Amino acid sequence: MLDGTGANRDEVHRAIDALTHGELLKLKGFAAFRMRGLGRACCGRTWEDLLGEANLAILQGAANNGMGRRWNRDVDFVTHLIGAMRSISSHWKRDFDDEEADPESEILTPTGNGRVASPVDNAVSNVPSQEREIAARQQWNLIAERFRCDPAAKQVLEGLSEGLKASEIIETCKLSRSEYRQTLKRIRLRIRETDHS
């Protein structure tokens, strides 16, 4: 402000130093309230970051360099700080991209003893473990071995192992629908007989 009502840096420093315990509690409460309202848009920032950013903006405004927020001494300093925090947090919210992925550092949760847990650590994988893959491959090899003398069954099993649909197996193996169904029935019966013996 060029009308002489804007505070200079020394006045801003004095106003910050003169804040009472009650005023600091009020500012802390307001800053914490605004940060809770930001949700993910807080991006790991705390109420202290918001209050510090407001103080910095007011100091920059007092430098009269076109940056920051000018404090008009006709307005109570606490009220001016609250307005600055409201404005800054609104800008943070507006500038936040809701589609942005959460960095792992922002979703860590304390577990005690100075440790943190990440949801990534406990995420369930849809990929089978190496042990399961080996066991499945061994089981599949046993099934395939049971049908080594049955060319139609062997072809159907190979098609199934490649993830082919019934129509694709019928076409690839040059089987009729009836032959395909009979072959599947033979495979199931042989597997059941082996499992029960």
C-alpha cells in the first residue's frame, strides 16, 4: 500500500514477537482446521507450514517488492494472519490435482517405536509366488503325462494351458464340438480317478 498504512518489516517482526499465548493458540487452531479441510491437497504440509507461509507472505509484503501480502496496521495482526492463511490454503486446494497419485511418503502411518508402515508393504499381489508357480507347473506336468498316449486330450490340454477358448481349441485341433466335449470329459474323469487313488 502506498498510502502509508502498510507496515514495514520491523513492525511485522514486532507484531509476530508480540503474539500472546492465546493468540498463538487461536492461530494454531485455525491453521490446523484449514489443513484438515485440505485433505490430500495438504501434500504432507502441517499447520506450522501454513502459519509459517502466512508469516513469510506478510514479511515479503512489508519489503514492498510487489510480493507477499501487505499488512494494513488498521487491521488487527491476528485477523490479517488468519486472512493470509485462508488465502494460502485456498490456493493450495485450487492448485492441487486430485488425479495425482499419492507419493508413498504421504501415506505412511506410524506404528510405534519410531517405525512407519506403508500400505505398499501389505498390498496383496495377484501374481502367484514362485513356489505356487512351481507347484502348479509340477501338477500340470503330471496331468499332461497321464495323457501322453491320447493325442486329442494332449492337444486340448495344451490349448487350455495357453488360455485358448473352446472355439479356438476346436479350430486349432481340428476337432468337432462333440469330440471336444468327449475329450474334456475323459480328461476330467482321468484326473478324478487319479486324485482318488
